[in-house]
Amino acid sequence: MKAVVFAYHNVGVRCLKVLLARGVDVALVVTHEDNPSETIWFESVAALCREHGIPTVTPADPRSPELFERIKTLQPDFIFSFYYRHMLAPELLALAKHGAYNMHGSLLPKYRGRVPVNWAVLHGETETGATLHEMTAKPDAGAIIGQSAVPILPDDTAYEVFGKLTVAAEQTLWNALPDLLAGHAPKLPNELAKGSYFGGRTPEDGRIDWSQNAQNVYNLYRAVAPPYPGAFTQIGDRTFVIGKARLAATTPPDLPLGLAVVDNCVFGVCGDGLALRITELLVDGAPVSPSQLQQYLS
């Protein structure tokens, strides 16, 4: 079986390795150029393709006529998308003789759309996973081929959950692929009414509203903790990013909302009177000590 694969990020690397291990002929991989303004903390699909001698292209727009014609010439049996960041046009999907399939980072139909891991952590979910599904014109709306669930523990950051999700994606594809290649994979309904669609997030979405309760602020920290841009607050013209934190077991009394220093410890005091105990606070990527923060607060 011949496949064209659209892939990026760790999920792209691991799922591409699964295809190769299962004997799929990967005729072409479409990936992204790394963005120099983005923190690249993940593995490289392009590097994996170089290692295996797989042809690779990085078009700015996957809707380009040149890419369409190249894929049409290849006559793929399957098209796969593994954390590729653009939607694929229906006419492109139709080139796959036996179907086009995407690996999504949630338990569909929940958290359709962009950055599903971050949204799940932000909303305090205790479980998420990976779903292999048919691609349609509407994002994350096609029939479900397979799913694997992973837990979200109370102190897990999105980065930690993404590591679990990558394994879940690998397992889901590994388990589903034999039936998919044989043409008798199950197709389960993707009941869209039981979930919601979420859009992308920007660094500004990490701004902390200290009037919220401590659990919500903590969930925000966990959802965007480094290597993501981070939950942040400002004092004057300085931006402080929370690098590491936990919910405080006890909160010193009579503290104003926001950052505070007590007994050489940094707290983030929230609207319900509870706080985060912040063990790493960053300015311009460099740690700030409690005594330094106290000077900014004075």
C-alpha cells in the first residue's frame, strides 16, 4: 500500500515510524518549515525522512496546484495527516483510493479543532487521548477508526500530557493499521453534538486574571507552562512568566491579589483567597529570586 503523509511534530514522527514498521510505502511526506520565532522542542519529521530517504516537501500552502498534481501522479492508496497544521482540501483527500485519515489529539468528539491538549488541561479534564478518524471537509468530523485514552493527573502540565498523547497516537495507529490496510476497519460515529470545537491560542491567552479562583489559575499555568509561552502577569513594564508552580497547601493571610513574597517564598494569590506556590518565576527567560521580585513589588 502506498501513502502520502502530511506530518509535523512528535506525533508526526512517531506515526510515520509506525507506517514504516507496518510496511507501508511512504511515497511522499509533506511537512512544515520550522518557524524561527517558535520554540522548537519537538522532533523533526524532515530529519526522519532524510534518514529513510523519503521525498519531502514543505509548501507554504497545501492547496497549491503543484502539490495536487504531484500527489495525483503518485496515485496513493491512503493519505494520512499526523499533526499537520493546515486543513486539506476535499479534492486533495479524494485522491486517496482507500481513504484519508487524520490523527487528532483528543477523544473525539470532544475538543475538536486546534491545540486540544492545552484546552483539555485548561478545562481541568482528567482524561484525554488520541483519535484516528476519516478526514472530511469539516475539521475533526469524520468517522472514528480508533481511539486510545490517557489520564491527566492533577499536576500534569500540557507538555507532560502531550508526551502521553504521543504514545497514545502511536498505539492507536499501530492497532488500527492492519484492518485499515485490509479494508475492513470499523467506522464508529463521531457524534459532534457530544463535543465542541475550539480555536487556536496565542501567547496573550496566557495572561493571568488573579481574580479567578486558584484552581482556574493553576489550570492556566498547567495548560501553557514552558515550553509553551507560559502563564504571565505584569508589574510595571516587566512581564513575569510562571515556570514552575503548585497549588499552595496554605496561603499566608492578608495578601493582595497577584504576586507576593512571604518568608522568601513566592506566591500567586487568587480571588478565592487561595494561592499558587511559585517555585520558578521568569523574566526574559531568566529566573527571578524572591528577593529580586520583592524589589519589583516595592
